Amino acid sequence: MNSKKFSLVINKPIDNFKKNITVDSDKSISIRSFLIGSICEGISSVKNVLESEDVFSTINCLRKLNIKILYLGNKTYKIFGRGLGSYTAKSTLKLNFGNSGTLARLITGIIASTPNINLKIFGDKSLNKRNMKNLIFLMNKFGAEFYPKNKYFFPLLMSSSNYPIGISYKSGTSAQLKSAVILAGLNSYGNTKIIENLKSRDHTENMLKENKQAIKITGNNKKKIKIFGKKSLKNFSLKVPGDPSSAAFFTALTLLKKNSYLKIMNVGLNPTRIGFYSLLKKSGAKIKFINKRKINNERIGDIIVKSSVLKPINASKKYYLNTTDEYPILFIISALIKGNSFFSGISDLKNKESDRVKEMQNILKQIGVFSIFKNGKLLIKGKNLNKNKIIKVNVLDLGDHRICMSAAILGLLTGFEVKIKNFETVGTSSPSFLKIIKQLGGSFAKKYK
């Protein structure tokens, strides 16, 4: 994967368009398919894998743990699962998670209950700045240890538990922590019980659902997940759908570009992932889901989007769980709608790939849009922008794919000159982003360092 650093420059608005597109495959499902496939019995097959930096980091880590993964071409892979507790590693092994918080938390969950593993774990500059205290606390409960003690940021030395025992856990906003507990529980003695107080992404449960001997899920509003430890997992075959988070950026572009229409085909419509679309429909967006079906316990369909006149957005805290990745582009939409938009319960955005509230406020300030963040609530005063601006986006020299993509959409809608550093970071989640922009008629320039 080419990760040569470059800046993106946009200085011309996109013309109206009427197109059918497919977006990049779902990152969350792609990463999970490799991790879960590695601990199943036998060979699992995955088609339409997202071939991005985060997914390649996952494959590289698994290969270092002696899992065989075969590339068949055309985004299709075979994973030769060796069963629970099958990872092996020399004590000198170093696992690099790159930019992926999903990989970091989930594979740490698997390693925690795999006996006799001692290794160093770390990520890129951005990931190494993200607090892992909650993950460490939970894996400590399974018996895993992390060194130095009382350090909560990568790099860390990790020592797995030789006798992991199931735990009880009340999950909150983080699907990654919930998944880490599920995956650690699968190879622990006894049962692991999870009560889900807040409904977060459920891709891990969906992928494991057919293994009734290992997992039992009851309830709806207050879901209970019971993991029966040490039960073998069956291999699987699946096709990864399009990523609804990647689709969100092209949805925003279509809604705010007059006389435009877009059909986005074969997108994942998991109810825990479509808060962005529900929220915009409430504000008058012409968005429709068609051709809906269920494959591999995941809902899939096509998204129809038409240009719309939007009202200001009012996102209560209940939207956070199902809209986490889309807030940066929602802030851009709000800036371009006349009136006051409100976003509540978004404090956790400060511990993403960057402090996303602060970085987006910096962009809004450059285009003359007032915003204020207080007690987990952001107010954005949207307005008509008519004065030409030059916007510089430099996210702490680390890059944040969602900030970069949001800034690009701003440039395409306004025609303001937007200079975005470290745009190569978009390759962690949406390597086809610029190709699709070109397909829609947008223009840009790349400046390599």
C-alpha cells in the first residue's frame, strides 16, 4: 500500500451530478473477519475485503502470530484458522497496530486469553496518543498484564494470562471494548457475561451468532451477551458490504449540491451504524434505503440521495453511538445550513484519531462560522458563506482521515481553496475516496513532499 505523504488542494466547486457509485468496503467488518477467522476451526473465506492501511495492519499482525492468510486476488482472502488459543509468538515480537484503534483493542482481547504470549504492542503517532486505560483495566481482569505499570498509552509490553477466567462487564459507548471482552471470553474458563447498557455496534456478535455453543444473546433494549468459554468456533464465508461511514461523505456532498442525485449500492445498513442518515432525514434530507436484504446477519441495501433544503440539526446524545464516525462531516453540513445546530453527548470525540471537536472548530473558525463547545455539547451557527477563503487543515501533523475527508467535501461545495496536509491518512479507511470524487466530476491536486 502506498502511504507516501501528500497534501490535497481543492479550489474549485464540483458541478451537479447524477451518478451510481459503490463505496469502499466496511472497515469494521473487514478487520473483524480476519480476527475471528483466525480463531475459528478450519478455513474461512472473505470476499470484497477493504484493502486499506488498517486492514493490512491486521493481516500483518496475524501473520506474525503464525496465522496463515492467503490472498486469492479480487479482494478475496482465505484465513486458515487454528482455533482458540492458537497464537504463538517469540518474546521479542513487536506488533504494530498502525492507526487502527479497532485492531488494537480487539486483537489485544484475543491475545489476553491466549497462554504464553509476551510481546510489545504499539501503533503510529496518532494511536500512541490514545488512552488505553479502559482496555488495560478489562484485560487485567482476565489476568493479562501490561508494563510499565500505570502507563495507559502505547508502546506497552503485554503478558497474556495462562489461566484466564470469564468476567462480568457492563458495556458503555465503546463497541471496541465490548468486542475485546467477547473475544477474550471465548478462550477463558467459565462464562463471560456482558450487559449492554447502551446499544453499540454489533458486528462482532453478528459474526459469532451462528456459534450457539459459544455465544447467547438475549434482550433488545438492554442486551445480555453470554460467552461460554473454550467452545470451538465454526469457520465461515462472507462478503463485506460497503461502509456506511464512507458513504456518508458522498451523501453530504449530494444533499448540499443543487440538482444532484446519487445511488450508493450495496451498503451496510446495520441499525447501529445509520444514525447519520436518521438524523439528516429528521432535518429534511431526501434519503431513501431500497433493495434491503439480510446477508450474514447484516442488513444491506442501496442508498438513494437527492439534493435537499435542510433545517438545522439537533442531535441529542442518543445519536452518538450510531453516528460516531460521521460527526466531522455533520459539523460541515451544519456550517452550511442557516441557523443553529446542536450536538450533545460528544465528549468522546476528543479521544479519537485526533481531538475531533477541536480540529473541526478550527476549520469552522477559518470559514467564519461561530461554534462553542461546553459540557459535551457543541453549538454551530450556520450561515451563507460568500467571501472567498483559504482554509488550511493540519491535524497536529498526524492526520485524521475523517477530518481530511470532511474538509475535502467543504472545498468541493464552496469552491474555497482548501489545503489539507497528510491526506494519505484517508487510505486507512477509504482508499477509493479521491477516485470516487473524480467519478462525480470533482477536481483536486496532490502535492507530494
